Amino acid sequence: MASKNNNSNQMAVPEARAAMDRFKMEAAAEVGVNLKDGYNGELTSRQAGSVGGQMVKKMVEAYEQNMAARG
């Protein structure tokens, strides 16, 4: 049976990659993690988790604001 490659890093809208990269850099700056363009494999799990957590927090806040605006 052939293996199917399910790459979870693929974006549904390829043009969104640049916006997500900017969003990630902004979130990283907010939590004091220095990211560089490209590979950031030297980050600790704690640093990577802080960046991801900040991104989720900002997405939830944006969703809540959007729902509140709808009434």
C-alpha cells in the first residue's frame, strides 16, 4: 500500500503564507522571542510554545471581536 503524504504545513490559500509569517513574527516579538526568516530549529520548546500560544490568543481575540461586532 502506497504511503499518502499529508503535509499539515500546506496552506489552503498559498498567498496567505506571507501574512502568516508576518503574524508569527509579530507574535514572537510580543513574547520576546527572536525569530529569523526561515528555519528556527534552535528555539526551545518553551519559546516555540510561547509564540504559538500568543498566535492562538490573538486569533481568539479577533474572533471574539468579530462575533461581538455582529451583535
